[in-house]
Amino acid sequence: MGLNRIKWDMEVDMVAAGSGLGGITAAIATHKLGKTAVVLEKAPKLGGVSAYSGGNVFLPNNHKMQEAGISDSNEAGRAYFDWLAAGYNEPELLDRMLEAAHEAVFYLDKECGVQWSIMKDFPDYYYPHAPGTVPEGRYMETVLFRGSELGEWQDKSYLAPIFMPGYTFNDMAAWGGLCAVGQWDFEQIAKNAAEDMRGFGPGVMGFMIKAAMVDRNIPAFVNTPVCELIAEDGAVIGVRAEKEGKDFFVRAKSGVLLAMGGYDLNEEMAQYYEDLKEWKSLCPPHVTGDNLILGGELGAAIAGVPPSNLGLFFGYHIPGEEHDNKPLWRASYEGANPHAIWVNKEGKRFCDETFYKDYAPRVMMYDGRNNTLQNYPPYLIFDSNFCERYPFGTYMPGDDIPEKLVPRADSLKALAEKLGINAENLESTVERYNQLVDEGKDLDFDRGEYPWARAMHSDRTYPNPNMGKIEKQPFYGIELKPTNVGINAAGLKINTNAQVMHVRGTPIKGLYAAGNSAALIDVGSGYQSGVSNTRGIAWGWIAAHHAIEET
């Protein structure tokens, strides 16, 4: 269709494609500047990948730390980010991202009612081993959000299927953490859930959706995927979306922001960019690489960082669990608990199972002599002591885990045969591990040496809170699959204005990217929990300001 024949169904200053933190921050910032915005969402509900996340934002020297008197500095935070990047980032992008994140997070608190709360006693991933790290204060979550405040959007915004509603990280920590489920206040959780009190990703997105759609009346449309970018003389001037089965043309006077996540549910793209053939995801099933497709049609440049040290977990699918009529995958955290280990197909341990920043790169370690991934796939091995004390997915301590999901056997040898791994090595591996439990220290892989891992997975009733023997039959084991959380190695290349760059090195006028749609060239090849949400907020904020102020 020629441009002169387009009949625009709607005209705004800013179009945000995607309703996670990036898109909704951009819409709020546009409103702040006195202009109009619309949010177009492919999925049937608002919230995007952000709603499925832990909901925390990681920001050194944030204003909540300053208010609480917790010592930190911008210089220390920058030193840590530089260390995480490992030389794979563009420093000017990192500077701009951190600057904008402080501005935006403060504005969302003071002007939009987003009630941030410091996650108490929660250290940086690499504290105290990396420069610039601190033991507490850089993670923020929101307090519980009351879903009824969303009005018509209450039932059209995502809850996170992998988190129970009704509690926060701070609640979980106060109750003893993931290994102390028996001590959690389930009566309070049930009461909060019945009142639709939201924590984690649904909590932060509840505050954001209320600020944008309820308080500021910013329009949003679900089940409305952006299918085409409309350009004139090399500049993006609008989009063709699909709404109720028909074309829906929206004119964007200032800019279009791509903030629809990455390619987690596109296994072909994941194979190309993530170096693994099997690829599953915790994300909503609508995150299928539209950012690369839409940008690619206009010559957008794709940039990437090494995939081996990002937000990659390994997990499983419990038969029958679905979200939006697609199989739901869960990340496996069970290997971090006492009475559990990971092994490879040779039946050997190869990592610190409590710290995914150690095990993910080791799973992807390539053996050039044998032309294989020597630790892929990983297998989770645990015993009946584990089953009596800790949950597995949705199965609580003492529940019978279906053998169809997790094979079991009365001996390690028989279990190994069921799983197709080396039985002799598995027996000797478990014997060695049990000896290390007696010694109280993992001399092979330093299991549980990171304070972050201890904060997440420790059983404080044990002498070594991250270690317990594997000795009580029956024994259990399951092969794990790559289960990502939306943080992709490749994305659209942007500049310091959040503008998408053309393959010839110039910005594409009117086109912006934020969050997981934008390449990780601001933070580089390492990752830290909460950074993805911080990036969404920061680049959405930057995109709106540049688009509005330049037109």
C-alpha cells in the first residue's frame, strides 16, 4: 500500500510496541513531556517478559540506598559493571543507561507511585569477589500491589505462572528462603493472593500499568501485534498492527519504540545466536523475535555479546502446565539445595550447582578434541532426603513426584541406567560428594561460596547450609533443558539515544529499541539479576525523551 493511500486509524506522538517495563516507561515519559503515546501488545495481557520476571531492579547507589544510609557510590557501581562487561560493551552506552536509570527510577517513585523497597541482606552476585560489589541495597523490588487498583486492566495484566502470588522477596527471606518452605506463612500468602496482592514481576508491572493506563489514561491495546514498520524517506512514521483480525494503522509523529522482548520462543533464532540447539524459555509464548524481523526489514544492525554468561538456566516442563495454551517451562533451582547435585552424561560433577553464573558457562563448554559439549545435557540428581525437605517445582516437601516426570530407582546404578548416564562414575561421584559433605567444604567446585547463593538457597539448619549427603533411597534424576529468561545474546544495535542503528552505521530516524529488544552492548557479556529490568526502564526513558525533544 502506498503511503498516500494509508488511512491512519490513530495518531500519537509515540508508539510503544510491547507492554513491559521498556514500553510503559516510554509511554509515561512521553506523557510527562506533554505528548501522546499508545502501547500495542501482541499478547492477550499487558506486562510482557517483565511480568514474568522476579520484578527486581538492580541499580548501584540508588535513591533508596541513599535514603536508608547504605554506603555506595556511582564509581563503585561502574567498576562492577565494567568487570561484568569483560570488555564486550560500549562504555558510552553504559554511562547513558546508568544515568537515565537513576532519573527514571526516581521519577517513577516520586511522581508515579511506584513503591520501591530495598531487598534486605541481598548481595550482588559476585560479592565480595569482584571489584565494586556491595553486600546489600542495589536490588529493589516493589511492595505488594493490589490488583483491584487496575480497574479494567486487572484481568488483562499478567500474573507470573512461575511465582505464587501474595508475597515478596523480602517476605521469602524473612521466612528462611527457598530451602525453608515449611516455615513460610502460607496463611498470609493465601490471604494476600485472595485479595490479588501482587509481588515480583506482576507487582512492579501492576504499579507501572496503574501509573500509565489508569492514572494517565494512556491507551493500550492487547492482542494487537505490530506487523510492519511504515517508513517514509528512510524515517519510521508509524506501524501497521493487527487488531481484531484487521489492519490497524497508527501514525507516530515522533517515534516508534520496539520493546517486545527478544527471540526466546523462536528456537531457530536461538540456535543461531545462542549456540545451543535445544532452547526453552520461561517467557510468555509471544516473544518470537519480532524485534529482529521488524528492524531487519529496514536494514537494522544486529549486535551481540558472547552467549555463555547471560541469564541462562536449565529446567523442565511439568506435563499439563501451560500458559496462553503453550507448554510452561520452569527453571530448575533444585540443584542448589542440599542433597542434590548436577552431573554430565559421564556421571561426573562439573560445577558449583548453587551459582548459575558458574554452571551455565560450564554446560556450554565445548570440547574441541571430541567435538562435543562435554557437559551437555546436565542431569539433576537428588535423594529422598531432598524430597522430604524441599519442593520440586510445584510439588511440595513430602509430595509424590510422578516418575513420568522424574525417574527414580532404589540404587544409583539403576537410576543411571534409566537416565542413560555412566553408572560407575555416578556412584563414585556421589561417594566423593558425600565425603565433601562430611568435610563441610566443596573442595572440587567451591559450592556455596558466594553469599548470593547462600542467601538464595541455604538450609540454615545444616552445618554447611548448601551441602547435604545423597544417600537415602529411592534416588531421583532428570535431564534438564536450556530454559532461558528472555535475556538474549543478540539484539538490535542502538546508540546513546536508544535509536536503532542501520547496517551502514547511521541511526534509523524514528525507530528506537529498549529492554531485551536492544543488544546487550551497554552491559556486555556478564549478567546480574535485575539488570534486564533496569535496561528496560532506562532505554524506554531515553527513547521517549529523544523522540519527543527532537521533533
